[in-house]
Amino acid sequence: MKFWVSLLLLTFANLNVFAQTSKPIKIIVPFAVGGASDSYTRIVAQKIIEQTGKSVVIDNKTGAGGRIAFDYVAHSAPDGSTVVLIDATYAMLPGMFTNLTWNVATDLVPVVMIAQTPFVVLVRTDSKFQNLGEMIAYARAHPGELNYGSAGLGSTNHIVTERFKSDAHIEVTHVPFRGMSEASLALQSGNLDFIIAASSTALSQIKGGKLKPLAVSTLKRSLILPNVPTAIEAGVPGFVTSNWFALAVPKGSSNEIINTLRDDVTRAISDSDTKDKLLLQGADAPRISGEELAKFLRDDTAKWTEVIKINHIKIDP
């Protein structure tokens, strides 16, 4: 009798474990379909489905610069069924907002990075500046004369360019737009002098001969733009940054949930097919540990908070 009871209990336990592991995974993307965040997430999610047979669903929960999605997942059950994409924008939020409804440092646990891309300094193809050094020299000789465009006040591009301005020791004028596509068109038409855009945004404009890259922001040259120097090579040694994308889970998620997600993603981004698809969009998939990612997020948050403070960038009262 004891044997059959034990067997029955073991069967129920196994069924419970199966139910937990087979639960569909919903990845919340804070931004619209078709953007870099969405594209990178779908590439990795599709590979996880192929490799594991798990059900993975992408849910684009847009609005408030990502804050709606972040808040939603931060207050979701830590059962492994809800994951959120975080990016460089996430690390900038504490510096811009004093009324966030979750704690950026503790309520979402960063698990694994899925992609990283450089920012690219871009000018018109017929620009008088042949390299970044020439543009910086002109800006120093003519403070405030050059202007740049961004996707709006407090956008990632705005904050990144303000940091570039500080690192290059130049004064330039900010012109906000409703998105980088508008800023790019303004640059092409001659209404702007330069923009700094993520490589995913810049590639099509570069390949189409509409814009010219002067430098990338990463420590090493981009694999997709090997002939473009880094900002360090071009004379701005402090300007080293990236647009990064990672997955996070609600606080309280078990080690088993965290490790399983990290293992699934690591296997997916290690696949040559995934690497090729990411590279075509200007991204690579760095392999860093959970501890390294957590430190990276803390450091990035501190860095951008300082940039935002120095440049007096505020969104809320």
C-alpha cells in the first residue's frame, strides 16, 4: 500500500513539474513591433522555440518610454511565465524620473544579455566633415553653431549625444524630433549637422548612401562596419558606450527559473544562425555571466544618472 501511495505522489509531483516547465513564456517588449528591441527578441525567441520546443510568445506592451511594460513585469508573479526586455533606456530611467512605480535596482532581476550594438555618429554624405576630428575641431571653434537631432527630450539618442558632447568638450545645439526617422530625414535634407543613432537605425541609411558614418561608440570596431573607426581612434577617448538588450524577470524568481532562462538564451545566441541574423542588424551577442550583467546594469545606471544630472535633463516635475 505504501508503495502505491508513494508512486501516486511521485506521479503527481512529476505532473506538477511538467506543468510548470511547459507553461508558455511571455516576453514583454516595451517598444513597438519592427524596432530593434522587437527584432532582436523575436530572433532569439524563435531559436529557443526551435531548440527546446517551448512555447514563447512576444507581447509588445508599449507606452511611456517603456515604463508601462517594466512596471507590469515588476509586479507580475515570479513564476517564470513573464519576462521583460530591458535595454539602455532602462538604465537611464532613475536619472530622469523620481516617481517610478517600481525599484529599478531590485524589482527586476537581469538574467542574460541577448544583443549589444554600437551607436554611430552620422553626417550627410556631402558633409564638409570627412572625419570626426574635423567635426570636433569645427565645433570647438564655433560653439553652439552645429546642431544635432534626437528622438525627443530624454530619448536614448538625446542622452547619449549629451554624453558625447561632454566627452568631446564641444557645445552643440539639440533639436528634438518625434522619432529618429524624422531626425534622419532632417539630417539628409540639411537641417541638421549630425545625429548619433543605434547601428540598427543607421545601417540602412549608410548602405543606401544617404548618410556617412564618422565613428562608432564601442571599444572595438563593429563587425558590420569594420572600416568605421571607434570614437577612441577618432580622438574622443571617453566616449565608449553601447545600446544593449537583456532579459529580466520579477524579483523573487527562483534560481531554477533564472538558470533555465539563461541556459535557453545562451544556447540560442550561441547558434551560428542567430549570430548571423543579429549581425545583419548590426548586433552581436556578448557572453557574460549573470553577476557580470548585474554589475554592468548598476554601472550603466550610475553612469547615465550622472550624465543626466550634469546636463539637467528632466522629464517629470
